[in-house]
Amino acid sequence: MLHHFLVLSALCAMSMTMPLPDFYSYSPAAGDGSGTEFSTAHEGRITGVRVYEYPNYGYYSNNYLNGIQLQYNSNWTELVGVNVYGNEKEMTLFNNEHFVQISGKYYSGYISELMFVTNEGRSFKVGQPYGISFNFYPTHDGSELRFISGRQNGFALTSIGAHWAVYYNSTS
């Protein structure tokens, strides 16, 4: 009996020091998905987003998102896609602010619009509202955007998916 009590006590002590699960969820990619796969996965918390938009030249309705970068702490990820054609748009997050939703549209093989929404109710929209709508959000309370993935073809983004998890700061 004493042996069982010691084993149970040891298990309880170990479980108190184990970290909580990440409560990970994935919003499956929207878009046609041709081209090369990408992922912006990086250490730290997302603190900003930068998007390159192909400009609208009057009668042409080919507004696509050419490239995207996420900022983790103070470091930008490598550019996904290109920025040669695009107008650069950027949003920087405040302390303790994080993304809780991504919406957008895709049309004719390309992502045409993205909107990022934060836990503070701020939003950042880029692109044109053409095409089929999608809406990404985490499935667990307290989760936030951790990274995005998808495909790009060297000209524009062709699909995008969102990865969500609870963020634990290892320094606190």
C-alpha cells in the first residue's frame, strides 16, 4: 500500500511541473494552391504583418497579393512570394495584442484579399474583395495566430492556411 502511495505521489508531483498543452488548431488552406509550399513558422510571438499587393490599373481587375511577411518579436520572416510589383502595407501590433482571425477571398488562382483581426478589435485589410470568401479562427479559447502556410508561384500567393495555438512566454 505504501508503495502505491509513493508512486501516485511521484506522478502527481511530475504532472504539476509539466507544461499545459498548446491547444493547437489548423484552418485548412483556402485557394487553388499551385506553386511552391511555404511556412512562416518561427520562434516568438507575432508582432506585425506586411503584405505586398499587386496594384489595380483601372480596367484590370487582377488585384492579387504578391507577397507576405510576419514579424516575430522584432524580426521579419523571409518574404513569401515577391514584392517587385506591389504596394507595401503593414500593421504592427501593440503589447499583448495578437491575431485571432484571418478572413479573405481568392479568385482566379490567387489570394485577392486578406483581413487580419486582433483580440483588441483592430483590423488590417489589404487587397480587393473579388472571389470566394474564407474565414479562419482558432478552435480553442486563448489561442492566437502562430504562423501561416500555403503556396505561392513566384508571382503571387495561391493559397493560405492558418495555424493557431496558445502562446506561452518561456521567460515568465
